Amino acid sequence: MIDGIAQLVTDDPATPPRDSPRPYLHPLRTPGGVVVSDLRPPDHDWHLGLSLTVANVSIGDEPQDANFWGGVTWVAGEGYRRLDNNGSQRVLEQTGGALHLGWFDAGGRLLLREQRRHEVHRPAAGVAVLGIESEWTPEVPGLRFGSPTTAGRPDAGYGGLFLRLAPSFAEARVLTPRGETTADAARGADAPWVALATGAATVAIAASATNPVAPSPFFVRTDPTPMLCAAPFFHRAWPLDAPARWSWRVLVADGRLTSDELTTLLPVF
């Protein structure tokens, strides 16, 4: 358990290879105990709470992308297909909430190493902010991180720091620093952070202004499949040519916060 708000699962035998096994956080809770994450919902059984997950990773001039998202892969000109390309993130070493991970393709080849750290601070009563720091080091040349949108499917740029939200967020309000908006308007748009708020809880994801892709686009859905994702590869594939550092913050709060309150709690970092 990470400071009472999230359970870190590093090895889940219930996740089959086709769902791209990876570490995840579930349940993710507000300080008051409201569970805001979902695990293996019936519509997408490869959605695993809060995880770092990428749908389309190309490797040099190889004809097939590696899938670290789980499930099917979007193939240009063909649509979604079930392929033998689902990779996995495996823990090589763990010290508390710090993980040394390897990203392996379906054949067991190590594509990159990752150092991931989690920490929590509590800036106000009923509010917790989970910080996630991640450093990626390529082990093979030519890695490019994309999405179904970069592979040809419009408006489906998911992949990055992804949270599958609890069903109660299907009717959530969508908030950005500019105020309330819609999931359709927020999807694909750049923002320092995006939040979903119900009467019981508020969840926000913020992406650092120092990330390799900044500002970050977001992938957002509410009814019927609530999702929130800092999605840096939404519109354009990004090359991992040298070690790169990423930083995100995930805010969980009891009750419905406003955009102004969230802006104060999530300063630019």
C-alpha cells in the first residue's frame, strides 16, 4: 500500500499475456476511502487501474508494433486485430515504491529499462497527490512510441499514464484549468491537467512541463467507459533515442473540487 491511497500490484497471475502484464495501482482511493479506479471491467478486461501503458511501440523498420496496452492492436488499413505482439513490463528489482522494470516484447526481447518511483503528499485536508517519476533507457535502437491515432484511427490517441475510472465516473464533470468542459472537447487537447469530478470524489492527472512531450494531450472519456489518460503520443509518435525522464501527478480528493481549487493544488511543475 502506498501511503494508504493505492495498492501497488507488481505481479498479477490473473493477467494473461494477451493483456500486456504490467504493474498497476488498484484500488486507488481518496483520503476518505472512496475507490476511484476500476480493474478488468467487462468492456475492456486489459484495463488495470492506474498504469503506464502504450498501445503502439514501433521498433526500427520492423513491420509489427509491440503492444504494451493489452488487447487488440490497431493496424493501418486493417482496423483492430488480435496479434501475437503483446509485450509485458516486468519488475527486475523493487525497493519499496521504487521499481526497476524491463519492457519486453512478445518474444522476450528487452526493449527498454525503466526506473519508476512513487511518492505521496497531502497538500490539504481530504486531498492526496501521488507523484510518479519515470526514467526510460532504450535497449534497442529505433523505438517510437505512438497510439492508435498515429497508426491511423482518428480520435483514439490513448496511451501514457492511464487510469480506468470506477463506474461512478460515467457521469462525472470534466474540468481543466479553463473551467468545466466536455470529454469530447478535452480529448486530444493539450492541458497542464485534466480532472473528472463527481459529488463524492475528484480525480486529476497532471503532466510536468518538463516532460519530453509538453504540454501533454489528454485522452478522456466518461459515459459509458470513464477513462483519463495523460497521452503524450496522441497525435505524433515520439522517438526514444536516449534516456528520458517523465513526471506526472495524480490527485485524488474527497468531494467535488472546482477548477480554481485544482489549479492551486496542482501548480505547474
